[in-house]
Amino acid sequence: MQRRQFLGALGAGAAGAVAAPFVSTANAQEPITWRMVTSWPKNFPALGTGANDFAQRIETLSGGRMRVQVYGAGELVPALEVFDAVAAGTAEMGHSASYYWRGKVAASQFFTAVPFGMNTTETNAWLYHGGGQELWDEVYAGHNLKPFAVGNTGTQMAGWFKREINSLEDMRGLRIRLPGLAGEAMNGIGATAVNMPGSEIFTSMQTGVLDAADWVGPYNDMAFGLYQVADYYYTSVWNEPSAVLEGTVNLDAWNALPDDLKAVVVEAARSANLAMIDEFTFRNAQALQTLVDEHGVELRTFPEDVMAALHESSREVLARQTESDPESARVYESYQAFQRLVRGFTDVGEFAYLKSRDAVTS
């Protein structure tokens, strides 16, 4: 009976309304109460609510044996201090993006996004079946953390620009909010990449601190009102073809859990991951239509020389990092090998279908 309840629970809706608990409440004892700190404003669409969803799934699937209190950025710790807070045990859990920790763990960036890398489906396949999760566990174990994929934004736009980009020369000197490996690649073509919490982007664009900004995609970008401070929305995907949202658990807290509750957290993370992907697909489609039709946003693509320069710069960044950091080299070797394997099917499957559909439909 419990097995049937568990499977039913995993198939429930994205809002966290899970059908049945994993463990009967009849056996419940005093609940384990954890805190989750996040890098997102409290209840921010998809990112903040995705953290809430993860917490709710844990509570429901555990039959109330585990409860998780979610804190938005700045409520318990600043947005970009989630990694340290969870590692130290200030909070038992975190929800963020691994590339924010590049200064602490260089290899962490590969578990969020790689420029010109794998898409969302391919990335999940690497994590769940291609050895990616095992490498992630190894990298984070030394920092007293257990990581999980808990959401993915899907394809991210190249960002918002105050002026139109007509050539590579137009990129030089721009200050753009862009984290991770893509930010380093942007530096390589003459721009200046800045890492800052999403909550600071609007004001920084408005006051001229930034000339351009990458955030997420239409849904979250519209929520921050970025269309009010920049005229051009560049859709040339290169920086984050997939962007994994990271759940972390303090390793001491994780090891103290009984095996059945560890299984609950694992399955809650996996179902919350899928739920966020589904939501972003739907909400981004709606928001893009609103941005164009109601707010007059102008969609643009980068010129060929810009894309070529970004690709070359990305290759140089990846080469430097893997040459200087053995841990990064090991992770990227796995990532590259899986990308070569999966691309063989993606090209003749998904990509071929999209080209065929585009040729015959409007």
C-alpha cells in the first residue's frame, strides 16, 4: 500500500499538492524541522515558489515527519551567502545556483550552465544517468554539502540591452550582469561582466551602473520589470542553454537522517525539478507574448561576429579553467563526453524535428 501511495505522490501537480504521503502519519513522531535559505526574493515567481514547492513536497511525502521553513534572500542570510550558511549549519538546506560559488569551488559552475553546452533534457540525463550527480556529490562533500538538482529555468535569453548591438565593437566596454563561465567569456570579448543578486538588477540598469543584464527568461524578467529599463531583448541563446537550480543539504544533517527520509528528500528534489521545468515552459511562453504584444519589447539576435567571438572566448575560458583546476577538468571531461554522446541523438531527433516543423508550419 505504501508503494502505491508513494508513486501516486510523485505524480502530483507542480504546486506541491501531492496525493499521498510516503510514510503514514500514524507512525509520526516529533517532526524534524529544517530551515532552507535561498538566493531569491521571498515567493519570487518560479525560483522562490520553486523552493517553497520543494519544501512542501518533503513535508507531504514524509507524512509530516519533516518540515522545512523557507527563507527568502536577506531574511536569514544574504542572497549570495547560501553556500556558506548551509555548509556551516546555519541552515540545514539551501536553494540557489551553483555558479554563484565559483570563487569557492571552481568546478561548481559546470552544475548550473556551460556556454554552448547541453540543453535541459540533456543536462538532466547527464546528472541522473551519466555520472553527473556522483561527481557533484564528490565535489561538494569536501565542503560539507549534499547537492541536488531542484529546478531548471530551461533556455535563458542573452539578456536586456540599453542599446542595439550591430557588431562586435558595440560589445566593448559594456557592463553586463552575467555570472558564471559565460561572464568570463563575456569579459574575453571586451565587455565587463558583473555578478549581483537579481533583486539589484533593475536599479543598477536604471541608474546606469549596468548597460545590459542577463537574468533568466521572459517570465522572471517581466516580474522584475526589466522591459522598463532596456529597449532591446536579445534572444541569442549561448550563455545558459540550461540552468540548473541547486538544492543543498548540510552533510551532517543529511547523514543524521534515516534512510527512508533521505529517500523522501531525493524524490522530492527530483519531482520539484520536473515541476519547475514544466512551469517555466508554460510561463515563459505567456510572458514573451505579453512583453512583445503589450509592452512593445523589441526582440533581437546578436550579429554573427558577436556569436563567433563568444564561442571562441568560451572555449578559451573552459581551457584555462580545466588546465588550472584538476577538479574542473574531471567534471568537464565527464560533461563533454556525455554531450558528444547525447548530441548524436538530439541532432537526429529533437533538432531534426524542430527544423521539420518550422519548415511546414507557421
